[in-house]
Amino acid sequence: MMTKTSFAAFSLGCSLLVLAGCSKSEATKAGPVDETAVASPAVERYMPEYTAAGELVLPKNFERWVYMGSPLTPHGLNNGKANFPEFHNVYIQPWAYDEYKKTGVFPEGTIMFKELQLTVKGTYPDGSRDEASGRGYFPGKLNGADVSVKDSKRYADTQNWGYYNFNHGEPKFETAKLRPIGECAQCHIDGAKKDMVWTQFYPRLDQ
């Protein structure tokens, strides 16, 4: 003989089975579920932003992008007068990185964001210092940023890339003007390995 409690449990179980059956039926009608799409959220396609006057807006959330590497040119190794006396922490948008890995070509709208970071003050003549891990150069205060953008129409005169400085100091500027060819682009034209990018310093891009 079924008690009230057992009958209630039985009824609830049947209801759940019916609901599950309905859900499965509806899913079948809608077609198979793309489990990959569910598991992997879409990569935000962040593109360059410009003001009405044509200045580049400081890219948003760049610190969440794909990290490429950090070349270092400290004062201590450049007679005390390095042009860029910092770590060059370089980032690229995730979507641009994904497309580059698939095609070997930097897509239109690619941003290479170089955040500058000074070294901690050295105690040796070459600017190095001792820390727990040994003698070397260690990241210190942030010191502005340089940004390059690929756009074959906007920057046709400099091999499809434009170059901007958002201050060599902190805080970073909110917007920046395009730099003259002799200030940035020419250096990339003369020495960058692939499509105006120093891929020789970034193993993830050097393919």
C-alpha cells in the first residue's frame, strides 16, 4: 500500500521524467547542440577606435590580451642613454592572434600594444641588481605605451601600419596622434622580420 509520502515522491519523479522527455524532444527538433560553441565563449573582436579628429583611442583591456614577450633595453647597457630604457611588454588582441596562427598573416585591425615598464634601480654599474633569484634586471614602474595598428587604407604610406605613443610616463594618454614615419615606422621597415612586426623576438609569432 502506497503512503501519501511515497505517492508524492512517485508523482514528482514522473513529472521530472516527463519534463526531461519534453526537453529532449525540443532539443531534437532544434537540431544537434554544438558542444564546442557552448564550452568556448566567443573571442571579443576588439578593433581600433578613433576620435573625430583621427586620434587613436587608448585600447581597452589590453592587459587581458595575448602576451607576446618583453624585450629589454636598459640604460645600463646603452651608455646610460637608451631610447627605450624599459621592458617592452607586448600584447596582441586574442582574435588577431588566432587569425594570424591560422593564416600566417596579421589581419586588418591588428593592434600590437607595447606597454613600457622601467627596471628596478640597479646597484651595479650596468644597472643590474641582486634579488632572490640572482643578479639581473627586474620589472619596476610602468612608463607609458607605444601602439601600432594595421590598416592598409589608413596607413598605406607606411606599409600598412600606423604608430602611436601614449606617453613615455604615467598615466597613459587617453588618445594619441599618428607619429611621423621617421620616428617609428622607418625602424620597423628597416629591421622587423615580418610585416612590420619584430616577430624574431616573439616565438609565438615567429613561424
